[in-house]
Amino acid sequence: QVQLVESGGGSAQAGGSLRLSCEASGTELRLATLEWYRQTPGSQRELVARMPSNGRATYHDSVQGRFFVFGDNTKNKMYLQMDKMKPEDKGVYYCKDTERLIWGQGIQVTVSS
């Protein structure tokens, strides 16, 4: 059974950093196109970053140059490094395997000004 589990959320000050992890079981992340989404109350999930299995990562304009997605194949994990954070970065973050349509459970991120 394929499962994705996020970790690393929490609170950050504006201008600070957090690193989210997405760990997979039952599949190899390096073979999949993976995405990070963000959701705030009353809003739909918003695509934040996309990492193709074979290509360059792409980002939402609001996080371009501040967020970076990368993987560690030895740990079967994908990471979302969030730097220079802003209060509007807050939300529940989800990772997704686009081929298998599998979502993680989500993890909360808050940013204080």
C-alpha cells in the first residue's frame, strides 16, 4: 500500500525557515512526479511546487525564489525548504504523488509576523 507522510511543520517567524518532509512507503519517490499543495480555511488546495521525476521543479509565483523542493532517494523522501517565510505562507501543506493520486495527511504551518 502506497502511503505518504508529511513531517516538519510547525511555527516560524516571518523571514524564517522551515523544512517539510514527505516520506513514501510502498513506492519509490524518484519515479514519481510529486507536488506540494497548501490549503487555508475556506480555500481550495493551491499548488505550491512541483517536482517532475525527470525535469526541473516549478513553483507558484508567490514562493518563487523562497521555496525549494528536492529529494533524497536514499531516504525515499521529498523535501520542501521554505525560506524567507511570510505570514501568507501559512496553511496545511500536503504532498501528492500525481501518478498514483495519493495524498499525505497534511501538516500545519504557521508564520507569525
